[in-house]
Amino acid sequence: MFSKKNKAISEIDAAQIELYENAKKRTKQKKNLYTHFVVFIISSVFIFCINKFLGIGSKFTLAGQPWSIYVILFWLFLFSFHFINVLFTHKFMGKKWEEAQIKKLIKKQHERIEEMKNELKKEELTIAQQDIEKEKKLLANQSTSNEKGLTIIVAAGEDNAIGKDNDLIWHLSNDLKRFKNLTSGHHIIMGRKTFESFPKPLPNRTHIVITRQKDYVVPDGVIVVNSLAMAIENAKTDDQPFIIGGGEIYAQAMDLANRIELTRVHETFEDADTFFPEINKNMWREISNDFHKKDDQHDYEFSFITYEKK
């Protein structure tokens, strides 16, 4: 690949150099022609005068003509040859030739740019595939790296609704208490939008935020990563890190988690815009279910359900 690239670039450079050298050559030829013409006129007059009027070399003649005539004629021949040479060069390597060379050079450059774009796309695709494979291997290793494993904690409606406009649709006091009790002292892994929904980092927990944004600014103690694999890697010292949202992070974690702590809100929410993935009962078994009726502090009935992976 690299030899081909160097060859293409050399061809373009050679064409540019040739164009520049020919332009320089034409300019020099025209300058020399002008100088030749001026010197020829002045010298011819001078030679004619010293021969005809001053009589220098007046005794030396050829075919009855003074030597100055032959010198001037010979010089005129050289000047004519020089003139024809410049005219010929200008005609075949003048503006039209230069425009043709520029068009040819531009075409080569466009072709090379397209070739480089295609090569870049292939390289980016290869790098992306390599990154995906690395992440898969890392996730495969991490899925069995601890005893309890990764836990998903979520509150979802009967239609799996979990939020709207980056906020919860309900306020359930007992659910918030349960979330605090379960996650305290652990790493909590979340997407950027979930993190931004907090007024400030939650106490007694290590926050790991997943984002593709470069130079994402967070308070001291918050860890920023660019993938779920890296988030789990950063939580490897924790025997039970928690995934706390949002929807895309939940979807990525479903195959990796060993446990789901679900608060099932027994209501549907038509205006929700974020949803939890469907729980595949062939992969997950319910090990506990604690039902709560609605009351003064809770507008909806709900159940605390724990699932473990089969």
C-alpha cells in the first residue's frame, strides 16, 4: 500500500516540477531573446560605423562587400534562429500546453484524493472491526470475572417505559430507598444523559460515565470511559457493579449481566420516550417478587422483582 502511495505522489510531484521548469525555461528564453535583439541592434550599428565611417578594416572585403555586412548578416542569422526557437517553444509549450498540463495534473490529484479517501475508509473500517473484536473479548472475560457479576437495576412500567425527556415518569419513595440501599458502596455505570439527569453525583458510590464526547468535564471522582467494556474494566475491583441506565446501556448490558433488580410499575405510560429491553424468560428466572399497593406516597402499584440468569 505504501509503495503505491509513494509512486502516485511522486508522479504528481514530477508533473508539477516539469510544469514549473518549462515555465521557467520559456521565461528565460524570452528574456534572452529580448537581450539578444537589443545587443544585436546596438552592435550592428557600432560595427557598421567603425567599418564604414572610421575605416577600420576597410581594405578587407568579400565579393566587393565590407566585412561588417557579413558579420551583421551572420549575427542576424543567429538572432533569427533564436527567434524561431522561442516562437516554436511558445507555440507548442505555451498557454494551451500549460492549461492542458494543469488539467492533467488536477485530474491526477483528484484521482489520488479519491484513492486516499477509499484507503482511509478501509483503514477506519479495519480499525473499527479490530476495536469491536477487542471489546467482545474484553466483555467475554469480564462476564465471568467475579462471583456475583454485573447487576442491572431499573424501574420500568408494564410497557417497559423507563423515562421521558431524560427523567423518571413517576416518583416512588420506596423505589428510591431500594436503589440507594442496593447501590451504596458500589460502582454505578451509566450513560452521559443519565449522569446529567442527577443534580450532583450520588453519595457513597463510584460513578462511571460512558460517553463518546472528548474532553467531557465531570466532577472529581467520576470516571469517564468511551465503552461499556471499559466501564466494566474500571469496576473490576467491585464484586457487584450496577448498570443504572439509560436505554442503550441497558440493551448492551443484557447479555453480560447476571442479575436484574427490577421495580415493575404496574401501569403503562404512552408518552414515554425511553424503554427497557424485553426480559427473555428463557434466559432469566425470577427468584423473588415483592408486591406493593399504591398509597399516599406512591401513585402506582409496583413490585420489586429479582431475576437471575439461568
